[in-house]
Amino acid sequence: MRFPMSQRPGARIQAVEDARNWVMASSGAFANDDAILAAGQVLFDLGPAIEACECPDEYQLLREMLDRVRQELHARLATTLQAHQEGAASVPIAIPIFPSTCQRHHLDELEVEILLLMILASFGMLSERGRANDVDDLQNQLQPCAVAALRVARALAPGGRLVSSGLVVVGERDTPMDTNITLSMDLLHALWHGQGRQPWSFTTEEEAYDRARSLVMAASRQMTRLEDDECGSGSRAEVQEMPPQIAALCQGYRAGLAEHPRWPITRMLHGLDGHDTMIFLLLLGKELGFPAPDHSLFRGHGLVSALATGPVCVRYLLPRLGRAGALRSQQLMRLCGGVPAGMLEEDDAILREAEFELPSAVRRQLGIQRQWRSRSGRLRQANTTLDKLVLHPEVADAVQQALAGARQPQRLLDDWGLRRAIPYGHGTSLLFTGPPGVGKTATAEAIAAALDKPILVVDYSAIQSCWVGETEKNLVRAFREAADEDAVLFWDEADSVCYNRDSAQRSWEVSQVNMLLKELEVFEGVCILATNRDLVLDPALERRIRRRLRFEPPTGPMAAKIWQKLLPPELPLSGDPDFDSLGALGLTGGQIKNAVLAAAQAAMVREDGRGVSQADLWQAAQTEFGRCAEDRLGFEAIGAGQLG
């Protein structure tokens, strides 16, 4: 059971005796942080002893003792730093963590005492009133030590050295006394383990990226507070100021980066002011997945609200997000989905609703990968190459021509003057038509691999929305993500989104097709659309595509080659397969793939060790042929692949 100092027998006498003994024994530099914490205990135990004193003479004696302990404490801290700098007997002294931290951040005597008090409270080393959870707790601890309460509150203000250095983290409350305060975990762990790094000190770039999370979370809370602010405070005069806590965190983070001038993030932030630095770090947090990328924080209104001192300041900060702002002019930030491509003007309303992100080039320089999948589809590396395909000669030639134009667009458009003559429609747009299983998807994958680009396969469940206008925005996002990732954009089953507008029953269906055609016309990259129902496509698509490739089922010799390519060297075979007879069945590539898998499964079930035999392959091929013949929907027999 704990008693107040005035009720505990001998406690006051013990505090005075400890102080007298410490003063008499103290001299020179502190040997370690343990000795400093012990001195802090002596100092802060005298405060409750003075508060409980009833005799004037004794009170005066304790006051004098308190002043002497305080003076001796700060004198020995200074001596410790001096001994480290000069060395003792030519042997450098290992400086304790606490005084080096205070020196690095230029803390004055009051700030040193506050920090020391919080450390003692964290380790449970205060004999009386051992809490230090908010400003009120610290005032109660320090007032008996003749420290004015207002000085304590000012020392813990969001713009003060303790907070801006990252040594102390403050929360947000209506009054200063209710403000929650937390000691830096870096400093606490360093003292706990006897060694460590200073707050806002990074050893790796990955650590710096992870530490940005605290800034993003603080900004998110500030945005929420601003949205709930009914007073409408703030003015244009305050537009250059950030909320004190956000400014302190930003300052501490940049101080940590300053120790690594060669890091890409340090070079990118060089020359940016506090507001632009915070916007960049918020978008960095978006790429790393904290919070979720669809959070309102990453829209224009959210970004500036997190940095505004009042609701009125928001509209004065919006121009920072425009084309003329430092971040976009230096290509450190870009618009993503939700804003139509080719937009000539940007007003406040557009910037408020627009969503922002880091360009892919910036992400590559930083060496980070998105911690969330593409919102428009599956962005991945291609899983097949052209040498694995068997195509009709006309299709193969057309693919090579398309690749030549996609590989050397500058020569085609600039050196040969076509860009000036043809102002738009420079992208490589291809339409693949033909029945299922003839290689449309595989060829799209192989084109991406040949260009050494990832492929973005559009996910219609992510594109379609029940809200009017959202589908169009998602269509725009698909093209923008493909351009930003330098990926081949692949629309499989394109008839589901580019159907004939004459058959549309609702106005928003027409709007979706209009937006797709518009984006396809201005897209500068490689876009491939595939369908087996080309008759239902909108006629206007014909003008937007560079090449139409008709894929037909393989001939017998082509099918035989496909059989050969789909049997890997590792597959155990029983005898030599008769590829000519297998090819003569006229199966498509997709059907042959199914037959190979079925034959391998049949051989595995037997478990006789003979491997896959000709009989297995033939039986699987006959089954596939018969199944597909029953399911055939009457595809029109068309001759060799045609190029339009």
C-alpha cells in the first residue's frame, strides 16, 4: 500500500538524507545513464518532501537542498559532455545516451528535467505520483520543484524542441493540460538496453519508409478533426502554417533523413517546403498500404485538410496540388483515376475530388513496391513467350510489325515526322478476334514479354460500378495505370465493355463505351482487346485500332507442333507420341492443353511407372474432341488468319 509523502513515516527524512549524501558524493562526470537516473530520483523525491513540509525552517532548508541538487545535476551533465569531447587521459569516455540526446537537440534545463522525469516515470522509478501521461501530470510533478506550470505547458507545446525533435509525442486535446504525452520509444528502448539510436535516426531506407507511418496516421487524425470543426477557423494569413504536431513530426523526419544525403528520398525532398514534403510522405504511405489506398486522405481535399490549420485554409492550399505546384512540376506526384484524360483546366472542384499518387518512376527510384494490387486488374509479368506459340503466318507477321512500332515509337513518330502530321492516336492498339482456345490471350502475354513489359489484365469486377459515373472513372484509371506502369493493357472479352451502342438500353451504357473509345484513341501505349464475339462490338472501334488480327484454329501440322511444345522434357513418356495423328484431329491450342493435362492425370492414376503413352494422349484427345463437338456453338468456318 502506498501512502502520501506526509503520511509515510520517515519518507521525508529519507529523501533529505539521500539528497545530502548525493551532493556530498557527487563529483565529475556521470559514469553512465544509471547514475543520471539515480540523480533524477533524488531531485524529484525532494519535491513531494517539500510539499509535505509544515515547518518554515525545514521548508527553507529543503528548498536550498533542492536548488543545490538541481545545480549539481546540470553541472555534472555538462561535465559529462565535456569529458566526452576532450577525452580523459587521452582515452575517450563513452558518453551516456541521455546527455548526448539532450545536447543533440539543444534542450534547455527545464526541457532536460521534463525528459528525465518522463524517463523515470516510464521505468516506474518515481516514489510519489509516478504518472506522466499528460501535461497535468508533469505540472503536478514539477510544481513542488519550483517550476512554474505555464513553463511546463510551453515546453511541451507541439512546436517546442521536445516535440519537434521526436523525443516526446503529443496528442491533440481541447486544452493544453489534457494533452497526452508519450516518450519516444527509440529513446526508451535505447536506455532500456543500454545502447541505441537517437529518435528520428534511420539506418536503412526501408526503416525510413516504415517510420513514415506515424506521419500518415497523425495526418489522418488531423483531417478527421478538421472535418468535424464547426467553427470554420483559419485564414489566408495562416496558410503557410501547418498544425503544430504535423509540423513537428515533419521536421523530425527530415532531420533524420538529413543524415543520409545520398538516399533518393532525401534528394527528392530537397528544396520542398513543409507542406509539399508532407504531401509526398502521405502518398508514400499510400503506396506502402497505410492506410488503405482508397482512403479519403489521398484525395485532394483530404491531403490539404491534413495540413490545414482550419477549414478556411483548405481552399488556399489546393493550388499546391495543381500542375504549377512543386510536386507535379517536378513529377513527384500525379493524378490517378477519377479525372478525365486530356483535361485542359483544373479548378478547385476537380482538385478537391481528384485522387493522387506517386508516379511509377518515383517508386522505382525509391525502390518500393506497391503493397496493394492494381485497382483496375491483375498487373503481373507475362507467363509465355512468342517462341512457345504456333501462329498462322499472317498473324505472326502482323505481331512482328506491331512489335517493331511499339519498340521504336520515337523513330516512327518523331524521326519520320508522323507525330506532327498525326496529332493523336499514336498508341499500338490491337484487336484479336476468333473462337476460344486459338491463342488470343497467349499472344497478348507473349507481346508483353517481347516488349519486356508487365501486362495489366483488366478485371471487369473492379471496373463495373453500380454508381453512375464511377465505371467511366474506373475505365480512365485502367488506361492511366497501364501508362504509369508502362504495361501492356489487355482487355479480354472486350465485347462486355465495348458493345454496340445502338443496342444499349440506358444512357450510362452509352457513356461507358464513349469513354473507352476516347481513352483508346489518346492512349500512347500498347492496348490489346480480345473477343470471340466481334460482331457485337461497336463499329467506331474499327477506327481506333491499329491492327485487327483474326485467329483461326490451327492446321494439322500446326496442331502437331502445339502438341510437341506442350509436352515438357520432364514429362515421363512411354514410347514416342505420334504427333501427326494427334494433330490431324484438329484440336485448338486450348483443347490440346486440356488433353495433355488429362493424359498426364490418367498416367499418374495408373501408378505403373510407364509414364504417359500414346494411348493416353489419344484417348484424352478423342475425349476432348467429342466433348467440344457436343458443346460447339456453330462457329463459322473462316479461312486462314486475316489481317485488317
